[in-house]
Amino acid sequence: MKNNLNYSMREVVNEPRKLVAILGKSDVNEDIREFVHSLNKRKRGSILSKHFLFNGKRGYLVHRCKGSPFIAARMNGIILFPWEMFRAPRNFYENERNRIDAIRWSFVIKKFTVTEFRKEFAYLLKYYGNSAAKALRTSDFIFSKNEGWDIEPQFNVKEWYKDCKIRWLLN
């Protein structure tokens, strides 16, 4: 198949400069960066693979980012915790440490109520038998159910958040 500059698709795939000539852009990466940032501006973490597919950027996602919107965000300068994404990376919650960090973040940083937590992290509760109380206990929270939930962390919040930022945001 020939395009408007008479390059075959095979030539375009093998030589990125020809792709730039077809697109009429000086820097394809800047186009991708603007696209990813525009997705994140709508709602933090709402970067989905379908956005790349519907906007003709599926090749970038598959070949440069291993099919992961999270990697695409990180490669383009958007710093997010994995659990802030609309969908966390595949098998992310299989690791207990990742689950604990997500639970702590939701109650300490976002100040979620138990009802909000159940709504936002319902898929996470399957690891705890659909019990928010068990999830809180595992994550070192003290709580009481008297007239609502009084939740207090039983860990050093500053140390945990510093460790969390080092593990997730700086790597």
C-alpha cells in the first residue's frame, strides 16, 4: 500500500524518518507526550489502552510500552502510583506489599471512608474475603465500628510514604 509520499508501509516501518515525513511532524515523541498528558488532564490516571487504539497510537503502546498504559505514562513524564491508574498493571495486586500500599494510600493520603474504599477498590477486597475490616487489619490500621468507622494508622505514616515514593515514584 502506498501513501501520499509514495513510501511503502514496509519502508515506513523500517525507517522512522519516513514516518515523520508522512505525519509532517518534527518529533513523534512530542506528539505522544502531548497525547498522554491530555488523557491524564481529563481525570488523573484515566489513561487506557483503548485511547491509544482509537487515536492511531496503538503501535507506540504495543512496541514501546509493552502494551501498558502505565509504562506509557511513566515514559512521558507522568508520575503516578500504579493504583492511581484506572486499571492497575496486570497481576499488580498479587503481591501483598502492593495491596497494603494501595490500602494505606487510600485511607491516609486520600482520606477515603470505608464506603468510598469499597466502591473504588472493590476488586482488591477479593483478597480479603470481601471484608474491609480484614483489609484494614492486614494494613496495620486500628479501627472501631462504633457509629461509623474510626480508623487510625498503627504505623509511621511519614516513613511509609517516603518509602512508598522511593519504591514507586523514583524508580
